[in-house]
Amino acid sequence: MSAAARRTLAPLAVVTAAAFAFALLLVLVRLQWAPLESADHGAAAWLNSLVAGHAAVVSIVKAVTWLGSGGVLWALIGMAVVVLAIRRRWRLAIYLLVTGAGVLALDPILKALVGRLRPVVAHPIAYGRGDSFPSGHALGSIVCYGALFLVFLPATRGMWRRAFTAVIVTLIAAIGISRLLLGVHYLSDVLGAWALGITWLGVTAFAFELSRQATGAPVTDPVTEGLEPEARADLQPAEPETTMQHDRARKYGRIAAGVVVCWVLIVGALTGIGKLIMITRNGNGNLLGDHTIPHWFAAHRTPTLNHWSLIGSSLGATQDILIVGVVSCVVFLAVTRRWRPVVFLAVVMFGELAAFLTIAAVVKRPRPDVPNLDSNLPTSAFPSGHMAATTCLYVGIAILVIGHARGWWRYLFLIPAIVMPVMIAVARMYRGEHHPTDILASLLFAAFWLTATTILIKPNENAFDRAGRISLGPLRRKSGDHSRESAPATRLG
């Protein structure tokens, strides 16, 4: 038998064995086979006893299981699809969507078909919704992370490929084990999910291979080469650096040192302003309307305005800022094929968070002395974290778009850069969270911090080639060209 034939038969044998294992488990669970039921209940009780009463271990296990939740998996799939669409790898994008959608259909159908109840353990530490077989977290993680592995494997080489493989396998195994430790699934639930996941990945990968053959593309080994090896140039996050390694290290070291020095100076200045406000007994005084404006807002509250102010305030909360920030980084990396815009946004946002926590902990300014519409606020009033984060994020995005794009439309990004901070400022003062000087301090910090990071990091450096066109990486293809290993990067307008 030839090596090519063995390479084709090996994955087929694995997928067939996985399908048989899942079918067998499905029948045995549905018939409530006594030996399997006994083993499942015994394993559930023993695993529950290992973690019950250990708060730190439980927290770690819950963090791991969160990585297999539907929200996280679909966020990763969505961001990957966006990257592939921008890079014009439409078949891979469709593959991810179809493979992920299959999980949405398979999991609830099988759960309803089997109707198995969740385990009942002596010391419950978590609760699952719906039926038990198969494990939705285990199924979703092996399918989604497995599909991402097959798609992006060509982008890795050597040590990085081994590391990528190890991370994916470990993550899938850890999520499945976490469901057992939390006592929300039986062992057969997780094993059945893994078997079904391997089967579904095999079926979708085979269908993808058929689509490649229909276009005349060569047959590949998805497990070792990825689904589309010739897409390597498009799947790599960024174009390789052209400067020497020691020159880059020296240059980046100087930039990092400058960023740290500027951060310390800005934080020191804002902390000094905050302490000056407290020393002069203006914590709840009327400096620049600190007393008058919050009381005016409190006197004009209505149920409708309360509702809308909550929505507006939430847009500046950590979760919303994190989502917009991560999505923006993914889009900029996919479009520009450079790390510099991503590094810029990351430095701006992490610097803002560290500065806010530091200044608030030192100044400890009380909230305005009006009825507060929010409870259990974790930090003090000065400065406004919502305001600083919103301003830094949306102004930072505008800086990148205006610097990297051409055409009048890029200036439309100035609208959210202005509207979002204004909305957050009004909402936070309306709800009695901040004084006007808290808002002004956040604006002052954002102005200095964005200026410093823009000058030092230069996020828009080399954004355009000599023809003045945005660099979007190798997106266009020559007719009939299936190999991208040596294709030069193309610049698009």
C-alpha cells in the first residue's frame, strides 16, 4: 500500500471508530445499561469529592469550563470568520460557520432524544441547564477549537506548530475534564461528546476536501497540513519584519521605556490633582460645579431617563470596552497585517486601566452626595474609569482608521470618538457616579496618554506605500495560482 493511501485511510479509520464509539455510547445511555450507569455515578461522586471544599480549585475549574461556553466559542469563530473574510479566504470562512452551526443543531437534538438527567452529587458546586448527554461544552470545544486548528495550522511551522497542537489538545481535554470535576456531566457524556466531535470534524473536513478536488486543488492531509496549506500567507497574522532582530530589540526597548516614563509622569500629575482636590476639602465641594451639577441631574431624574442612562453607562463598562477593543484589534491585524496598530490599542487600554486603578486607590475621592442609582461600586470617584476607557478606545480607533485609510469616510470615525465620551459623561453624572472634575480629569488623562503613545509607538507608521494606498496584505490572487508560499505581498487601494 502506498504512503498516500495509508495517509488517506488513517483519518478515515479514526473517524469511523469515533462514530462507532458514539453510536455505542448513545445506545447504552439511552437504554440505561446498568454497568455504564454504575461506572458513571461512581466516577461523578469520586470526582466531585476531589474538588468540593477547595474554593481556589473550583475557581480555576470554572475558569477553564468558561473557555468552552457558547459565548466564548462563537466569539472566537466569529473573529476568525472576520479575519478570513477580510483575507478573502471564503471557503475557510464558510467551513468554520458550517462546522460551528452543526454543533448548534446536534447538541439540543441529541439531548432531547436521550433525555438523560444531570448527575446528583453530594457536594454540588455548579449547575447545568438542560439534559446531560452529550456534554455541550465538550462537544462545542472539540468541534470549534478543532476546526480553528485545521484552518490555521498552515500558518505555523516547526516549534510553533507543535506548541499550537499541544495547546489545542490540552484545552479540549481540560474543558471536558472540568465538566466532570464540576459534577454537571457523567464520564460517558464527555466521552460521547468527544467521539461525536471527532466524527463531525471528520465529515466536514472530508466535505471540504471534496470541494477542493472539484476546483482541481491537490489532496491534503488536514491533520498535519491543515485544510488549505496554500493559504499560509493569508493565515499568518502579520507580514514578517524586514529589520534585523537586534535593531528591532533596541528600537522597541527605547519605545517601551518612553511609554513607561510618560505613563508615570501622567499618572503622577493626575494623582497630584486628585489629592489637591481632597486636601482643599473639595471632595464634595462645588469646584467647577461638582456640587451643583450632580444635584441638578438628581432633581430631574425620570424612570425613562434612568433606563437610558443605564444603557449609556453600560457602554463604557469593562465588558463592553473589552469586546470592542478585542474586535478592533482583530480587524486591524487582519486588514493591515501589522502588529503595530494592535500594540498601540493594547498599550493604550492597559495603560488606562492601570492608571485608573492606581489613581483611584491613592486619591479615594467619595462619590457625589446624591442618591446613587448603582450599588456596590468597587472604586472611588476620581477619575472616571468609564470615561477614560471610552475616550481612549474610540479616539484610538479613530487615530488608526484616519491614519490607515483613504477617503472621506474615514472621518466618520470621529463621530463615535466624540459622541461616546459625551454620552458616558452625561450618563455617569446623571446616575450620581461622578463629579464634573472626575470627568475632566479622565479627559485630561486620555488626551495626554493618547498623545504620548501616538508619538512614541507611531501606530500609523508606513501605513501607505509610495502610491499612497493602504496596505492590506496579500489579498488578490492570480488566476490559477494555488501556491502562496512565495507570492509577494500585494498592496490594495
